[in-house]
Amino acid sequence: MKVIKSLVSILTLVITTSLTAQETEATTEVASETTISKQDYYTQRAAQDAKFEQEFKASSNDEEETFWEKQEAYEKDLKKRDKKAYRAYMKGKKAAYAEHYEHCDNHCHHSEHYYHHATYYYYRYDSYYYNQPRRSTIGISSRVSTPRISVGLF
């Protein structure tokens, strides 16, 4: 009788342990699916934000500065709250800006604020924003060599 009770208690312990392990695996799988969907959400959100930024036309310079300041504040807050979401957001932003750069030509009329912020997301915008001519005059310097004459006393 004691042997049967021992076997039943051991069997119950083994079954309980295996059920708990399966629940832990299921919880881990759900958590990883949630992380993937969160990353997809922020990637899509970044594409939507980039499209809005590219089409944004401000009525005044103050309005445009306020818009870009709010956008920077949102990105800083996201970076503080969730680094993985921030990385997914920035990856989506960079992809959207790169895609827009391919067909952005003279027909796109973006402001200086746009190009300033676009350099942060996509490196090819650097040439527009930073390679503006600094001055309108060109300085030419020339040097003429003259023979050296020395006078000696001794």
C-alpha cells in the first residue's frame, strides 16, 4: 500500500511539473509574438509619419518649427520608454526617407527644416543641406619667386 501511494505521488508530481513547463513555453511564445507585432506597428507608424512630414506645408515658419520640435520630442520620449520600439521606428523612418529620395526631384518643394531633419534619417540629403556655397566670391592667390641677393662685407 505504501508503494502504491509513493508511486501515485511521484506520478502526480511529474505531471504537475510538465504542465507548468508547457505553460511557461506558451507564455514565452505569446510574448515574442507581441514584440514582433509591436515592432511592425512602429515600423508602419514611422512610414506614416515620414509620409506626413514629406507632404507637410506650414503656413508660417513658427508653425513649422513647432511641428519639428514636437516630432523630435516624440522620438526622444519613445527612445526613453522603449528602445526596441525606437529602433524599429527609426528603421522604418530611414526606409521611408530613402524611398522618397529616389523620386524626390525639383518637383518636390521641401523647406530647410525638412532637409535639416532628413539628413538625420537618410545620409544622401547631406549634399543638399550641407554643400550649399558658403560665399559668392573666389579668391585667387599667386606667388612670384624673386632671386635672392646677399651683400657680404668680408
